[in-house]
Amino acid sequence: MASLTLPDHGKTLPIGKSTRQASIELARFGQGPVNSLLIGGVHGDEPEGYLFAERFKKELEDGSLQLPEHVSLFICPRLNPDGCAVDRRTNARNVDLNRNLPTKDWTVDFTNPRYFPGLSAGSEVESEITVTLIESLKPTMIMSLHSYEHAMINYNGDCLDLAEAMAKSNGLPPKSDIGYPTPGSLGTYAGWERAIPTITLEILRGQLPDDAYSQHKGAVLDGLAFYKK
Ligand SMILES: [Zn+2]
């Protein structure tokens, strides 16, 4: 099994390179026993997610935001830096990274080019990095930040209680089903197939960054610290 060198508290390390050789980075805050993982920028045309992740990271760095002691939080603000650089959903090979993970239900079939799953499961370097990251970190929970016209707390795995705790703070509906099938997604790979509670926070598409940050900061913090062990 592949493994990664994980960063120490307060440090950021590269964990791999994208298709176009951009650095993919992982930061760590805290030294508690519970590893939580926050991911942004899987879809490069959803800046609501990666801008939130970057601001959250910055506030942890400058001390304006603090984590409970039981948590070690790992943040990968831009998993798809090539897509983020050109405001494109997919990676540089036109693959939807949230359809490319090696799940049991992965399929080469797709209905819309936006959801092109790649030619084989886990074919993309960004997907390999995701798999290695999860295997190395063994996170207690994962949260991935996206945006959608129907804002919601999409939860995968046995974690309605986690989604409900976040909902108290941000007012969004918890939903286990986003409304269409998502083979090869992180929720299926980690949440359903590996029993790692996984939240896909769908921030309202087009919401201004300041508004998104005020609405979700508390919910994200509560979610990342929800599990005590
Ligand atoms: Zn998305």
C-alpha cells in the first residue's frame, strides 16, 4: 500500500503533482488523536469550495480560528489545481475526478461530458493521490467542499448525526442522496465502501465568498470536530 509523509502541526507539504505538474498540497493543524480531512477544489469551476478551504486554512495559520484539542485537521485546499486554474470542472484530461475513484460501482458510461469518468477507475493522478491520502491518513471523517444550485449537506456513510450537527449551524438540509447516481465519487468510495463518514458540503452556487464563509464556518468547524475518537 502506498503511503505519504504527512505534515507536522502548522506545516504544509506537497503530496503529489497534478496532470499538468501543479503541486497538490496538504496542511496540518493540531496534534489530536482524531484525523479529520478537509478537501476543496475537486471541481475547478466551484470556487465557493476552494476559496472557503483556503480562507479556513489561513485563519488557522494566523490564529483567528482554533480547533478543539482532540483534532488533527488535514486540509487539501485544491485537489484539482489544473481545473481551478482555468475554472473547469474536470482535470486537465477532461475527467470528472468525483466520478473516477475506484469504487465497486465505477462505470465507463456517462450521460454528459461534464461527468466523464475517465477510461478506467482511478486512472487519474489526482485520484491516485486521493486514494493514497485516505490510506495514509485513515481519517475519522472527510469533508469535501463543492457548490451546487441546491445547497445541501450531502452525507455518505452512517453519519446522519454528523450532518444534523452541521445543519444546526448552517441551516442546510442533510441529504443522503443528491438526486442522481454518482459512481466513482468520494462519497461512495469513502462513505459507503469504507465506512468513513463523508460529507459533501454543497455551498450555494454563486454565493459571495464572504457570505459563504459566514454561513458555513461554524458548521465546518463543528463537523470536523464532531467525532471525539
Ligand atoms: Zn462539485
